[in-house]
Amino acid sequence: YINCGTCSDCPAGTSTNGVAGGTGNSSCEACSNGYASQAGASDCDECVAGTYATDGSEDAPFGIVTKASNCVNCPAGYYQAAATSVYCSPCDAGTISDSDRTGCSTCEPGTASSTGAGSCTDCEVGYYTNSTGSASCDKCTTTTEFGAGFSSTKGSDTCDTCAVDYFR
């Protein structure tokens, strides 16, 4: 933009709206919601699905509305299905974000996750879940009507009866 007779690059988060080289350009325009630019850009770039617009100052999955300098990937456990976003949404309990952060996938049997978790966690020893998309693991029953106990290994989707001469 023109600054007392000299040409200067537009700062990050702004652009000359497609006019390169500054010819006839007297101002820089702020990038719109969900768009970002580096210093000196002639255009703002669209933040694609799975990313959000930010100036780099936020640690959370929420960006800034205008004048963003970067499009960054949603963090693990969060997603954004649409382009031009300034935020990412947490995946529901029992799901985690896809690798491209545009959606969420369900946890497999034997694993569970809380809302916004970055990964599905194996059920602990003595716990299980036999369904997909679990938010938590269930404790194995300790005894049956015949006195036998049940247990499981880490990441199990079932509980097994304890062997003869063993109990839980």
C-alpha cells in the first residue's frame, strides 16, 4: 500500500485483493472470515475443511474472525467439515477425528474416548466394551451364581470366566 510515497507489503492477515505489485493500490483489505494471508500477499487464501483461520496466538481450536495469517489443522479430537472456518468442533464421546480432521470415526470395541479426546484408549484390565463408539468401558462382573469370577485383558471387548482354581 502507499505510505508517504513508498510502497510497502500488506501485513499478514490482509491483501491487496488480487492487485499484485501495488499499481494503483492505496490500501490493504483485511482477510474475511475463514481466509488467511502472509505479509505481502495479493490474495487471501481459503482455509480448507479440517483447518481453521488463526494468527498463531491461540492454543485452543478457535481462531480469529478477520486478519488471520495462517490456516492450521484442527487438533486431534476436533474436526471441521466445512471450508472457511474460524473454529473446530470437538468429536463426540466414543469418536476421534479422522486424519484429515474433516469428520470423526467411532472407537473400536475394546476402546473408548471422551468428548474431544485425541485417541481411543484401550479398556483397562478388568474392564471391557463390546460395542463401537463407546464413551467408557464397563467393569467385568466379579462373580457368577456358581462363584466363578470374570476378568479381561487390556483392550478387551469381552470378559472371560476365570480358570478353575483362580478367582477375581
